[in-house]
Amino acid sequence: MPHRPHPFALTALAAAGAALCLGAAFLAAPATAAVAPSEAPSQATAATADMADSTMRVELPGFSKTDSYPYTIEVPLTWGPRRDLAAPGAFLGPPSGTPDSNPEMVLIHSSKVKLSDPAEILSYIKANTEKEAKATLEEGKVEDFGGAQGLWIVRRLPPAELHGERVHFWVKLPLPDGSLDVTATVPVEKLDALRPEIEKMLHSIRPAEAKPAKKEAPESGGES
């Protein structure tokens, strides 16, 4: 009987290849000076308002303009879907950026690997990473994303022909017929500055609210 490669291995290779050009770039906010206790509540409220004004929650886009995945994420106000770049999926990022000029762009693409048992898939990822020795697993855990059990994975990728050493952030979420991969890859020289905001963005992923069913128009009455 011919050997059939594990479906996750094929998907992981595609995801790793696509992730070579990914990243995220938010600048950390400057530290604020200490304030008197009486001033703290008003400044804390202002900081919360500023944060809310700088981001928006959007659906994770599919490659088709008419499709989206059943999850949402908080991203900067200027970001939007990008389907004009060569990748096996859709990006979220600034309107005129590229993965090279704007490494903060996030890639979203589907996988045939089912996530019915997240712990089992995580064990496979850990074993495969150690076996291949092409990456170092820094973090790997089953995480609750607003009620959806997914995976949080952070891997350090070695230098390649076109890139230096990078850190790959990877969220894997369940879909009815497979799973969804949301990835961001950061050059190590930018990691300290970008990691807090990247993690905050990816940890913000939540299932989208179910849309109400469309009401059918009542049939026209006939003769009574």
C-alpha cells in the first residue's frame, strides 16, 4: 500500500513557506509620568478611549472577496483585506504595503487538518519540529479563543536564503471542514519592539457572532 503523507505535514509546509514574508510592526507606546491619585482615574479612562479609537474589530477575510471566516480580530483602523499579493490566502494589512515593507501584515488561510483534538495536533507539531530541526518551538499550548479551542504556537525559524532569523507566531483555529491558520512572522531584530502588540492582536481573535437568518417574505394570499 503506497505511503500517504500526513495531511498536516503538507499543510505545515505550505504555511511555513507562506510565513517567510510575514511580520507585524506596532510601536510601543511611550511610558507616562507618574500622576497623583486624584488624576489616575481620568487618565486611565483617556488611555482606554485612545486604545479603542486606534483599532477596529473585523472579520478574518477569505481569498474570495465575498467570503470571510467565522472569526474576528482587532487590527489598526487603517488595515483592510489584501488579496492582491502572491500568497496561499488573504492578508490583513495596510492598503499599500507589502510583506517586505510592512512585516506587520497577517496571513489568513485554511487548512484541511481538522482540529477536533487540539492537544493531539499540538503533540504532532512538537514532535515534527524536533524531528525536522528546521525550527525551534518556543511556545505551544491549547488556548481558548472566546470559546473556540485552538492552538497558540511560537517558533523560531533559522536564517534562509532571502531572510535572516525570524520568529513565527501561529494561531490555529477550528473550522467545520478543517482549520484556519493565522500567522505573523517577525525578524529577530524587531522582535523586542513588536512582540507585545503582535501577541495582543492575535490573542484578540474571537468567533464571529452568528448572523440572524433571513426572514422569508410572506406568501401572497389567494382567494379565501
